[in-house]
Amino acid sequence: KKKKKKKRRERERKKKKRKEQHQLNLTTTHSLATAVVYLVYMWRVNFGADQWRRARPVFLVLCLLFVSSTSSSAPSSSSMFTSPSSLHQARIAMRGAPFSAENPLRAMYLFVGPVSDIAWSFSHNQARVAVERQFQGLVKTHILESIPENDSDGALTSLLISLADEGFDLIVGASFGYGFAMSRVAELYPTQYFLHISGNHVGPPNYSNAFGRIFEARFLAGIVAGAQTRSNKIGMLASLPIPEVYRGVNAFERGMQLSNPDATLYVHWTNTWFDPDLEAYASEQMLVDVEVDVLTHFMDSFAVQRVAHNMDDKWSVGYHSDMGIYVGNSVLTSALWNWTPLYVHYISAILNGSWVADNYWGSISDGIVDVGTFSPSVDEAVVASVMAQRAQLINGEVEVFCGATTLQWMYAESANPERCLTDAELLNMSNLSATIVDLGDISIPLEEILLPKGLTITAQVLASVVILLAVVCIVLLFVFRDNPVIRCASPIFCVAMCIGSIVMLISVYFLSHTPNSATCILFPWFVSIGFTLFYGNLLAKSARVYWLFRSMKHFRAIQVRARHFMPVVGVFLLIDIIMLVLFTSIDVPSAQTTLWTEDSDLSPYTYRWECTYRGASSVMVFIIIGYKAFLLLLGMVLSFLTRSVNKAFNESLSIAAAITSFAFVFVVIIPVMMVLNDPVATYTLWSLAICFLNAAALLIVFAPKFYWIFMDMHGEVASQRWVDATETEHAPRVAPPRRESTAFPTISAGVHTVSMDEASAAVTGV
């Protein structure tokens, strides 16, 4: 969207320029055509038609030469306005009216932070308000707050172009990072003014840089800090490694050593202009871990002052505004900005047509920088010393960067090592003094958000209990493998179902682990394979019973072995494995960190690991879910078809109950988890669904069987009563002679042999 918006604005700008050029061309052409027609008319009147026909070729050649000379002498947009008056006149012409109360100068201010920061943006906004008040209606200002400096995506350039297209006479960029984009846009709009605060970028005649020697005020504040410290440890939170910051830090240390040569300055880099949370965290680290007792900063909030104010015997030095007014006496003094004289100077130049592109660098003598009020904690002798140094700076008697110690910032060895640094050397300062302790960058450590430990332990214990239940079922199936109840239930399929349940339950352990690439792949594999093992064998068992009793309708002896239906389970598993391989290989699932955003449930400076299934893998997830739904539907069909078979083989109710429980997961639980954006709730639902539904399926399928076996062991012929009840339910009106053998089919080595009489008695009711 940003790229499209940028392209649209660029097209509109080019269209506007083409339209203006077209209007200019039309005007020129019209004027030339009028002149030509007038000359031709006068020639014909005075010299006649015959003379005009002979002079016409020469006249046409002269016209062509005039047009070519006019076009070659037309000035380009970059060099069109070389004088203040021409630029002023061009701007008035573009506006259509001179500056007045009815048609005021419109200025747009771009601030890197909020105007409520009580610091950088606040001081600029104070000056903006003062400018409006001073010019009494001739100037109308607007602001945009918290505009990022980064122009890597072209967003800043697009914003500047849109503001210029809106017709603002002056655009002020109040931060170092705006300079490059502003100088480029200024070339595209030569009749509008651009004022960049900080930096020394070079631009066209309608572009100026302006800043102040704030390092002079920092030098004076350093004198106060050096005199106040008791631990001889003073801290500085620096923002970005640019010349402006290097000058300020080095100047502060020079003032500090002037009053206390034993003091040491410690510096942390935050790499940002405005981040109150980071500034507060870094302040605590400096005051507690480094044990400094005086702290200052180079950022745009008063978080440093608040933190120091809340600690005993800790002081701070403010920046931008007089922060002692807003925080209290713990602020020793402040290095102040006063932008009003600067803005008044440039706006006056625009109004009276005296604008000249320059690189203004005001000093304490100009009133653009100064030192603030002093805390009662500062000794009067220290205040007197600071004011004496201030007076010498204003009078030009002293400079901050002079003497032998400044050699480290000189471009080359100087014949006079005691000389002061030139402006060029100051503007390109790129390192800290050798006596400053650089502690490096600092950032707030991110905290990983883990699942509640109690929840994961509970889920794993629950999964272990259900796994134990499945293992008990396997053991009982093996122990009672010769019991008629178990033989009729196809024990090999029953064991495979228990194994599938165990495989599904193991996925809970992967889910409880911190996500990584392995667990993100293994979890869906174990859930899917376990589900297919459980329901694939359940379907094969049901299909075997259905096939057996369907064939009995033909009154012939049949043999149906369990191994005949094992390929069915193999086909189910093969389809599952193919889909899982595609799921894993086409778009590999991975674990990624999710950081805090305004839309997330995380708190700032926290993160968590999450499995991400993108593109083809997310599509395969829905295909696999659809495949499982198909297996459930097939199970419901088989349950319906086997609803009337002999109770020795009839498990339709158990199958239907188990299918219903798992269908609940597909219909309710999975959609809910897709909607939820809470990993704790998602984990809880997954774990409970896997554990309780597996436990329910195992109990529904196997509990009745073990109950009848238990009844037989206590002397009650439960299985015989079960069979008798089955025979009574399906007995014909005239019962045939009963055989002496048991009513259960003869079972041998996994083969059911059903006699004609038994088959007839079993299906009579049907």
C-alpha cells in the first residue's frame, strides 16, 4: 500500500509539473504566434504581397533562430532562483498573492517525538507557538508528531512531497535524520522553503540547515555535575553515534573535569532519540549497577530525571528544557534550547524576501542555547564559577575545545597543539575522549513468555494416566486373548487401536515443550498417525463384522480372517503418511518468535515461540482434517450397517459413541482454537481434547468387554447370558433343534466358522 501510495503521489506530482509546463508553453506559443501574425500583417500593409512572398523564407529562418535561442536560455529548476528576491517573487507568483493576514505564510513542523516529551519536541513546539504569537496572524503553523527518520522505504520522502503538494510555504524538519530526504525534495520544489534542524547537509538555494552550539551549555552543566558527585562516577545516556552527540558528550566531560579532575564519565548508547522505557531501564542500570550518582542524557524525554528523583542521594542534569521545574530539586541544572530567535530569523527572511541558504550554527551569545536554573543542592560557589565561565563564552574569551587534549579530534597534526578546534573539525567529530568509559549499547532484555509450568505438568500427568490406561488395555487383551469375548472383538485390531491412542497422547509432550522446528513437525505427525491407527483399526474391525454377517445371508459357511482387512489399515496409513510428507516438505513448518505488537496479547519487551504453518503447509492441515472427517463419516456408516448383528460381534453403539466424541473436536474445539489468539487457551484445549477423548474412546470400546470377563470370573456366566439374550432376541417363531455346543461361533486361529443352523437362527430376526 505504501509503494502504491508513493507511486500515485509521484504520478500526481509529475502530472502537475507537466500541466504547469504545458500552460507555460501555451502562453509562450500564443505570444509568439500573435507577434508573428502582427509582423506579417504590417509587412503586407507596408510592402505589399509581392515583397512578402520574397521575404517569407528569411522571416521564417529568423523566427526559428529566435525560438531556439529562447529555449536554450531558459533556466533549469535547480538554478532558476539564484537570488533571494527572485526566489521570493517566484513564491509569491506561485501562491497568487503576497503574505498577509488573509493569506498567511503556512509552515509545517515535523517532530521526531511527541510535543509532550518535555524535551526536544516540546522545546521546538514552544518556539512554534511563540512565532505565531509574534507575527500576529502573518504565520499559520501546523505540526506532525512522532515522524520516523528512517526513509529506507521512501515513506518520509513521500510525506514531504505530499506536504509540498499541499502548498506549504515552509517545511521544518526538526531532527537530524530528516536532512537527506528534505534536501532531495527541496530540489523538486524550488519555490518552497525547507529548513532542516541539525546536521550540515548541502541543498539547493531554498534549503537551509540550522542548529546551535548546545555543547557550550553541556560544558557548563558538566561543571555542576563534577562538583556535585560524591562517588566520582557520572553517567551519560547517549543516543546515536553522530557528531552532534559526540560533541555534547565530550564537552560535558571537559566541564566535569574542570571542576573535578578525579571524576569519570560512563556512557551507554541507546541508539534512539525517544524511548522512555529504554531510558528508564538504562538509568536504573547506571545508577544501581555502575553506581553513578549523577546522570544526564542525550534523549528526548525526562525518564532519566524521574528515575534519579525516585532514588536517594542521586541527581540528574536535564536537557532541552528546564526539567527542574517539572521534576524537582534532584535536577541540578539543564542544558537548554531556545529555538524562538532561530525560527523568527528564518521566517522573517521569507516574509521580507531576504532568505539566503546557509548553515546557521548559533552559540550561547545568540541566546539559542543556555544553562537552566540551579537546584538548591548546588553550592553557590559552583553557581558563581559556572556563571563566570558562561560570561567568558558569551564574550568569546574562552572556547570549549581548546588545548593539547583536542589533538585527538584534529584532522592532522597541527603546528600549534594548543589551538582550538575549527568549526569543520567540530562538525565532523566522530569519537569519544580517550578518558571516557564507553559501556557500549544497551537495550531492554526481552522476556520469553512460557506456558504456565503447573498447566504443562498437569497436562503431561493426565496424558501419562491415559497412556497407562491404554497399556493396561493391551495387557488385559493379551491375558484374555483366548476368552470368547476378546476373540469376537478381533484382538489384533484392539491392540493396534491402543497403540494409536498412545501415539496420539505422546503428542501432548511435544505440545508442552518450547516450540522448535522438530516439535512443530512431530506434533501434527503423532496426532495424525495416532488418529489413523485408532480409527483405521476400528473401521477395519467393523468392516470385517459387516462382511461376515452380510455373507451369512446366503446361508453358507464362510471364513473371514483378520489379516484380510489389515491392508485396509495400511491404505489408511499410507494416505496419511503421503499427506504428512507433503505437509512437511513443501513448506517446512518452523518455530518463530512472536514479538509484542499493538494487536497481540503480549506485553512490551516480551516474546514467545510459536509454530508457524504458512502457505502450502496450512493448506495441507485443512486437507488432513478433511481426511480425518471422512474416516469419522465412514465409521458412522459402518456403525449403522452393523447395528443389528449378533451382540457377540456388535460394537455399533461403542463405535458411534467414540465417533461422536471425536466429531465434537472437529466441529467445536478446532474452530474455537483457530479463532483464539491465546496460546495458553489453545494449549489447554488441545491437551484436554487429546487426553479426555482418548480416555473416553478406550473406555467406551473396552470397558464393556472387560466387564463381562470380570462377571465370568466371579461365577456368573455373563457371556453365556449375553449369548442367550442374543439368541432370544433373534429366535424364530418355531425354534429349530438346539445343538449341544455353545452358542458362540467356533473360533480357531483368528478364523470364524459359522454353521448353517447358527447363521439361520442369527438372521431370522433380520
